[in-house]
Amino acid sequence: MLDCPACHRKSPGRRRCAHCGFEPESIDGIPLWAPEIVPVGVNYDAQHFARLAAVEAGHFWFRARNRLIVWALRRHFPEATTFFEVGCGTGFVLTGVGAAQPSIRLTGAEALRDGLVFARRRLPQAEFMQMDARRIPYVDEFDVVSAFDVLEHIEEDEAVLRELFRATRPGGGILLTVPQHRWLWSAVDVAADHVRRYEPAELPRKVQAAGFEIIRTTSFVCLPLPAMMAARCRPSASRASGAEAELELGRVVNLVLECTLELERGLIRLGANLPVGGSRLVIARKPLH
């Protein structure tokens, strides 16, 4: 259901308010719910999404994370018919979800339109919008709402979680991933315009405060953690290019790391909650009442 930003009344549909007639402007068919947003951050690079789109399909991190997300969706929300990704970037996660769940209705939102160009090429059948995650124009609309490695970029993460709660249908849920452990903070995080890395209990606590009930939470990227720490301590990691350098791996290293994360996924599927890791997964549900 649309929560109209003009008259603040709820209306059926996704774009046009049935009460006041408000409809956001659009460019190339993509509605702009927050057109005032312009690229920000000292390290913003207009070519970032192009480079990301070129490497995601072959990179161990994106491939392994997609498999974990698809498993979590199937395991905990098997009846979901709508899936909304906040901060969808180039659409790589939505592509994986769509391939695994062909009948699910996909919607993606991104603050910067640069990424949506690639997302729409990958998934012409999906719905996309430009949007500020701190002001989601929907209430009780989606079965599953998600944000993967997004919250660490936003100062007002608790406000975003409250918006995710409003957008989720009662009985539906959220899937979230974030970078973990403050002691892993490095110049790579600065280059990626992160504002935080989360402590293990921090995101679950904030998710509960937003109104959700935690279903499952675990670390991942646990086994490669020593290598991750070593790489971030190298002198080259101090350069602003550090975040992009993590996308450039040799074929053998990439394969070994992907197999390692597949082992972790197997452990998580068996019920293990990994105590440490470069990332954290949180799965939660919105109560029916």
C-alpha cells in the first residue's frame, strides 16, 4: 500500500495516490521518490556500478552471499510472493532470487540511479525505483524486505529499520547483511564510505527495537577471517583504492575462498551460529499483530 508523501494518506497501488493524485516524477520509467539525492561521499565514483556489474558474477563474495540469501529466503519465507530489496545496486541479488524463485515479484530500490541502469538491464521484468531508505513510501506492502550491506552506509540506521518494518506485511520478514567487528575497521571501510562496522549483538538489538522478532542471526565469512585481517593490514590497503582492490583476486584464490564460504553455508544450514566473521546475517519476522 502506498503511503503518500504529499497528503500522508494510505492508498492502494505502488505509484499514484488515489486521494490527492500525487505521482512522483520519473526518468526512463523509473519513479524518483527522492530526486533531491545527489551522489555524496568523498570517494564517490560514477564508474563504481559499472565495475561492480562486471565482476559480481565471478567473484566469490557475491556468489556465496547470493546462495546464503536464497537459502534464507527459501528456508524462512517459503510462501513469499513479493521481495523488496533496498539498496539493490546493480541488481545482482535480485537476479539470484529471481532465478531461484521465478514466481516471486521483485522490486528494487536504490538511492543513486547509476546502479538502476544495470539492474534494469539484468531484470527487465522487475520493478525499480529511486528512493531514500529513510523515507520508504509503502506500508504493509511486501512479504520480504531486504538490505544487503546497505545499513553501514547510513548514519540513521535505526530510522531505516523502522521504515523497513512499516514496509513489511504483518507475518512477513526481513533479511539483512552487514559488515561486522569494529576491530576490522580499516582504510577499506573509509574508501567504501562506511560509517560503521557492527558488533555481533548490535544489529539484532536494533532490529528488535524496530519491532521485529529475530528468527536467526549468525556471523559468516568466518574461516577467511585471518586472511581478511592480513590483507587489511598491508600498506597497500591504506590507499583509497582498497575497496576496489578487494574485487581483484586471482582465479585460484577466488575459487578457494568460494569453497570456504560454501562450507560455512553448509554449517549454517545445519544450525551452526558462527561466533565471528567479517559479516553478519540477520533474519527476522514482523508480528501478525
